[in-house]
Amino acid sequence: MKHFLDINKIDPGALRGMITHAREMKDARNGLPKGTPDAEQPLKNHIVALIFEKPSTRTRVSFDVGVRQMGGETLVLSGSEMQLGHGESIADTARVLSRYVDMIMIRTFDESALLELADHATVPVINGLTNRTHPCQIMADVMTFEEHNGPIKGKKVVWTGDGNNVCASFVHAAGQFGFDLTFTGPEALDPEAVFISEARAKGVEIVIERNAAKAVEGADLVVADTWVSMHDGQSTRARRHNQLRGYQVDEALMNGAGDDALFMHCLPAHRDEEVTNAVMDGPRSVVFDEAENRLHAQKAIMRWCLGV
Ligand code: CP
Ligand code: NVA
């Protein structure tokens, strides 16, 4: 069973193959009207369940469109409207859904829910974001970086702000794709130590630098994300804003990075909080390419899971 649960759990060769495949599928669609199905229909006769226990725009639409382009069908399910949200166990949900559908994508809170689903499903399970990681996003981000600036291996990525779920998958990707990563943010929001040591053991540099201006020197890519994630209580909002104000990505900070440095954000962005409008809409920003590439990267991920 090939589940796509986290970037650090998958062989680097397989990850590289998915990026290559995603770019091939994107090229094959070049110039086609949006609703056109792919010439190949690898997901014909496949039904994919997309479960959301948190809000989503990109993940929901890109998975749904990706499956349809490949000739398959989707069921978009809200956790709260399923028995899952009313006491049925995740294990039983996994056993039941496996009798109906060919693959399950889930966006949930605790990672334990994703792992339990994967343990008991007899069809592939894809992580569409948990409180801890967001691997599909970083596959799209690696693809996006390489489209613009060539191989990511050996490059310097700087993560600004909260060492959250998206940051964690970037740390995983650093180890697997061979790039260096500098985290700049307050100590209380550092990425998990276990992820940092695991990436370092794979031979890449993971640096913690509290001074944002110093952190971005020589960067090939600067990344920001929301200061308050969906799983963070709104009560943390005021504190987070105080802790993170010094880590806003503005033009001055971007000017301190390398001349060709790109800016990324997984979106949704809170303009003029973690990033200014000038950077979001500026020439170094590739945020909408990242959003588009979710579609192509996830099509490659789904095909890898199903072996089709
Ligand atoms: N980046 C991302 O996962 O966006 P959504 O929350 O809209 O799915
Ligand atoms: N860190 C954000 C990412 C949203 C796609 C969150 O979890 O809310």
C-alpha cells in the first residue's frame, strides 16, 4: 500500500520522480482549455474521497479538478457531516470507505487521525494537511522553485515566522531534496527538534537565526505563512502578532536576499501581516504558480499512490 503521508517517509527517488511526472503532465496540458480532460485517463473507473475537517480552497479544488482531469470521480466530504464527526472511530471509517472508494485524501487536526486512517484503510491515504505537516504543499513548492530557478539541491531556503505544519514539511523536504534551510522566528515557535536533527543527519544545513535580516542573506527563496494557523486558538492571535511582528516579509527584507531570490507563501495570505502587498504582488513572488502547481503535483502523487 503506497500512502502519501509525509515527505520524510518517502524514498527521495520516488519524490523526484513525482516532481518530474508533475512537470510532464503540466506541459502536456499547455494551451488546453481548463475543462479539457487529460489525453490519458489513468483514473478512469476510480473514485477518490476527499475528507475535510478544516476549511480549504486550494486543496479542495485542486484535488477535485486533478481527479476529474485524469478521468476519475470524487466525493467531497465534510468531517462534521460524517458519522466520524459524531463518534464513529477513524478505524471503522477507514474500513468502510475502503469498501467504496479507491483512495482517500484527508485534511484533519491531529496527525494521529491521519495515521489511524492509513493503518486501517486498504486503499491509499494522502495527507492533505494536519496540525503537524502539509506535504502536498511542499511538493508543489519544490516544483515551483525548480520551474523558475532550476534544481533546488544545494540552494538556501529561508522560512520566516512560525515553525508550523508547512515549515515542518519544508524541513522534511530539505533532507530529501538536499537543500539548506534557515529558520528565522522566535524561539517559542521553532520547528520540531526531531525534524531538524533528522534533516541534518541527511547532510543538509538547518540553521536557526533569530535576526531576520541576517537570515535572508544569500537566500534563494524566502517563505512566509500565516502567523495563526487553523489549529491555533484565536486566543493566541494577539500574542503571535507581538512575537512575529519583526519577521514580516517586506521589500527591505527581500532586498537583503539574493538577487534572484523568490518569495513563496502557501496561501491563504494575511496581507500586511506576515507579508506586505508589495512583496505578494511584486516580481519575486511566485505564490499563484505554487497554487497552480498543487494541481499538477497532486496528480503525480495520486498516480504514484495508485501505481497508474
Ligand atoms: N495552501 C493550502 O493548502 O490552501 P487551502 O487551505 O486553501 O487548501
Ligand atoms: N499553516 C496554515 C496553512 C494553511 C494552508 C494552517 O495550518 O492554517
